[in-house]
Amino acid sequence: MGRLIRYELRKLFSSKLLYIITAIFTTRTVLQAIVLAFIENSSISMLVNSSLYGFFALYVLFVGAWIAPTFISPDYSSGGILPNVVSRGYSRIQVFLAKYISLIVFHVFAFVVSSAIGIIVGLPLVRDMSGTVMNSMQLDRLLKMFIACFATLSLQVLFSVACRIKSAVFFSILSTNPFLALIVCFLPFFSPNGRFIPWLSKFIMDWYVPFAYIKVIISNAFEQIGAASVIKVDFSYLVISSIIMFALSFGGSIWVVSRKEISK
Amino acid sequence: MEAVLRTEHLTKTFGNKAAVNDVSMTIEKGDISGFIGKNGAGKTTLMRLVLNLIFPTSGTIELFGESKLTKANLSRTGSLIEAPTLFLNCSARENLKRFAILYGADNNDIENVLKEVDLTGTGNKKAGKFSFGMKQRLGIAIALLGNPDFIILDEPVNGLDPEGMKEIRDLILRLNREKGTTFLISSHLIDELSKVVTKYGIIRDGVLVEEISAENLKKKCTHTLKITVDNVDGAKALLSAAYGNDCVSVDGGTVVISDHNDESAEINKKLFESGFSVSGIETAATDIESYFIEMMGGEL
């Protein structure tokens, strides 16, 4: 297993994509840090929160859906490198776990580098250096975001192992599409009678993690601009729904890979 | 002799079609076993089964004496199945470095296999820009990495020029001779295969129709002279006395003599000087290719 992880990490850190995506994340946090220089009451708390949360926003909105399919799907598609690994005795589940772990390393790397650079650049620019960096509520929310991000990633991984690359990218984007989430979120306004659809909409937004996750990001953005009352976010389901989605996606991926025949 | 690979009633079906049907075979240590069959006969499927890439519908596979395919026995097996699977955006050396992590090989091994397949001079050139033959060589290098005891090669000389084919052939023979490496090779190039294998397996429609040693095959594929002569029995007696009973026979109105095709002029002279009237001499040969084509019931 150790060799497999080393092999995957060597592949990962030789990939230009890792550095391109990290650069995109970093550019965003740096720009946001620069914006803080023009905000009169910018604080250290705003800097840290925007740097950390920004990762999740950009991840879901633009980048995340591409990462898992790009790194995992080609190996499971025709002509992939998998025969050279499985034929030397590594089990399909071990191979999958090594890929999963390397994908997490990828995300942690991009998160840590982009957040750290954003904070370092922003420190001289913020006006108010006093006060709490992050209160307990923000920390709690950040942890929940991590869990939700993890569940979303697992869903994308499931598509990546089950589909060829193009289909994997398509389903991955579709599953975490923020515009689709917004439509679901605002379905009550299009309901002819205003009764059934609000319930369905709320159910989906609470229990389907990628959409719940988008709701959290939107609410966080509103909070940042002092309009927290516009979207009320109920966080009570987020952890449990994330755990359920992670279990289903992860279990589904294991089920798929352990039965996968490499015929081409 | 220790069996490296043994299959018992191995079957693999895709839908209603049996790609491999009830195959029982044994490859012993030190064998260079060649698989021959038409396209779609089941050669590659059988190799994939042995390498755990696909799962058998029924039957058993025993590798290095173990009845299950495990890390322990598969790690002693190198392979190249169909087209080589490579990191196309990496150099040959980087490809090998990545696989070396998995196969437990070191830098010396990498340099050795690069030398073996004559890819040391490729530098930073990406594998994606290699010719088909170079990719094939790199695929073979990956199969050799980690010094496996058993190597499975599916069409290994595909895309190679005659010189490249000879190099690979020499490499196979050398590894077999010096390290005792066992090989299972499939190829359409029967002539090429016949220069290295010690044993053949003929596959038709998923069924292993015959396993035959190279030695026995050679005996079956004799070259003969068919001599039309006025006194068949007299000529048979004369030639038997000269060349031995085993290689002379009568077939209808002709005398058949095996393995002396290059002596046709001398035989003719001998018969003429003994008063026989020879009205025709024709050479006939059952070569290896004809034999296989016959066994497979059609063209390759």
C-alpha cells in the first residue's frame, strides 16, 4: 500500500494540473486579500475567513468537478495504466484507496498553499489587526464545510471510477452545478400552488450535500456583506447528510472498482 | 519439473460467448510457451485471466504453486498485453521510475532494462512521441522491471523492424538461458515464434486444441520427396538400404522419402544407375505454418 501511495504521489506532484489549480486558488485568495485593503473596517478575521472559505467557494463553483475525473477516470478508462498495476498483484481496492488518498493530499496541498499565501499577502493590508481570528461558530462551520467537501469529492470519485472520462466530467459537473442548485433553491417561486415544491426544494437542499454546500457558501457570502438574514441556513442536516453521502459514494466506488474487469 | 502456471477447466464467458472454454494447461519452469490462434481465438483473454485483469467464469488458475492469484505470485510476473500502457507525457526513464516504485526495482534495474531494449538514448523525449516500435520496447522494458520469474508477452514483436525482432528474440532466449525466466508468448508471426518457443499451445474458438512441444512439432513437420518411379517396391528397397527404413515409405504409385530434400539429385542418380526409370520427383513439405493453419481450421 505504501508503494502505491508513493507511486500516486509521484504522479500527482509531476502533474502540471496540480500546480495550475493551486495557482488558480492562490490567485483568488491573493485578489481577495488585496480587496480587503480597500475596505474601511477590514479585519484579521475577515482575511482569515475569506482565505479559508474562498477555497470551498471556488472549489465547488469552478474547479472541483474537474479534479477527480481528470486524475482518476483515465486510469479506469480504456488504455489506462491500471493493467500494469493490477497484473503485479495490487488489489483493485488498494489501488483505489491510494488514488483516493492522493486526491485528498492534492486538495490539502491546494488549500494550505492558497490559504497561506492569501493570508501572508493580506496581513499588511488589513486595517484592524485586533480581535478574534476565528470564533467558535466560524470554526464549527469551517469543519462542516470540510466534511461536506469530502462528501462531494467522494461523489465525484464515484463518477470517475464508474464512467469514462467525458461522462465522468459531465456527471461530476452536473452533480455539483451551482446553477442547478440555485434553480432547486428557488423552485418555490415557480410553484403554481406554492405547497408541494417548497417541501421538495427544502428536502433536496438539506440532504443533497453538494447543493447544501452551495447554500452554505451563498449564506456565508451574504454574511460577509452583512446581509445574513437573506438566506437562512439550517446546518443541522449537513453533517449527517454528508456522512450518508460519503458512505454511499465511497461504498459505491469500492463496489465498482472491486468488480471492474480490465478487458481493454 | 515445477509448474509455473497451471489452469484447470478455465472458462470465461462474455454474455453467451465463451472466449476461453475449458482450458487446462501447464507451463513449467524454464518453458518458453507460445500461443497461436486466430484473432479473437481467446489468447489475450486467457492471458488477462492469468494476470487477474478479468475474472474467470469457472475453473482454476494456479500460479507458482498457489491456487489463488495473490500479490506474492503476481509480483513475480511481468507482462505486456496488447498495446503497452504508458505515461505518454513522460520520458522512457520517468515511465520506468514510476513503475519501479510499484515493482520494487531500483535505478540499476531501470538502467539495465533500458539497455536491454535499446532505449538508453531517448533522453527526455516523451513516450507519446515514440514510434510504435519504441513504445513496444518500452512496454517490454516495463514487463522486465523487477526481474520477474514469469513473463507474459502478447504480440511482443508487433511493430518492430527485423532488427528489433531479433533483439527481442535474443533477449527472450538470453533471459531464459541465464536466469531461467519462463515465458508465455503469443504471436501471429509463427516463423518468429518458432525461433524461440519450446512448446506451443494452439487455441481455436477459446478451446486449447493442442499442446505440443517444439521437438514433437518438428517431427510432425517433415520435408519429403515424392518420387514417381516404374518399380515402386524395388526403389523403396534400394532407398531404405541407403537412408534407413524410417524415412522411406510408399504412397500409392510413389516412393516417399523424408528429410532428404536437399539430396534429390543424388537420389535420382542412384535410382537411374540402378536401372529404375524415374518419371518425376517433387518436393512436399508440411511446414509449421501449414500445420497450424490445418489445426486451426483455416487461415491465421
